[in-house]
Amino acid sequence: MIGKLLNRAVIAFTLIFLLIVSLIVPLSKDTINAQSISSIWAGTFTEAQATRGETDYSANCASCHAADLRGNSNTPSLLGMSFMFIWEGRSLGELFIKIRNDMPTDRPGLLSNQSYADIVAFILRTNQFPAGENELVTDTGVLGEIIITAKPASNQETSD
């Protein structure tokens, strides 16, 4: 008898706990949408976000990495093969954290998380990754699930 009451109490407590947690920690629409994106080629940012990122990049990054993202003898290129050499196989979370924690080098962490995400979106757009319908989030857990990869080969057969 006591075992059944104890079992019911544990079940009731668990249900109440889950209800309270679900009310306190709701998932945002952006987090849900970002979690469903597992490929960088599915569109992880919006055009508007990349445009904002271009403005932030020009003001805070171009003096070292150049306006065209090609870098110089002291700073790495953020473009094309050079970018992919460093970042291919790594996550957007790693890229976001690196930029957020280390840039600009004379004032690391100066910008808002949103500005850093916008700059990442600009770098992605410049590297010809596709835009999508949802903005790149600042949640490093979500970004950590999105891996930077080369463009997948087309599965279309060519006919003669």
C-alpha cells in the first residue's frame, strides 16, 4: 500500500515539475527553427542579417581583414579556400565563439552577441553559403550543431 502511494507521489511530482519547467523555459521560434537546420547549406542566416553584418564588419573588422575579407600578411583571409582551410569541418559555434571572444583584437568582446552573429552571417554570404528564412542565432549550443562543409556535389545526372 505504501509503495503504491509513494509511486503515485513520485509520478505526480514529476508531472508537476515538468509542467513548471515547460512554463519557465519556453523555446523561442528562432531556437526551434535553428535546431531544425543541421546543414550550413540549408540557409542559416537571412540576407538582412548579412547586410547588417557587412556594416559591422566594415566598422570593426575591415581594418585588419580588409574590406574584401582577403586579410593581409598578419591576419587570415576569411574568404574562399583560405576560409575553408581553417574552418571546414568545424562548427558555426566555434567560428562564432572565436570571433566573439577574440575580435576585434584590440577590443575583444566589444560588440553585442547579435552583432557578432551578423558578422558571421556576412562572412557566410561572402563565401557563397545560401541565405535562408531565419536569422543565425547566438546560441552556441545550436550553432555547434551546424558544421561548415564544402558544397555538396549535385546528384543530378547529365544527359548527352
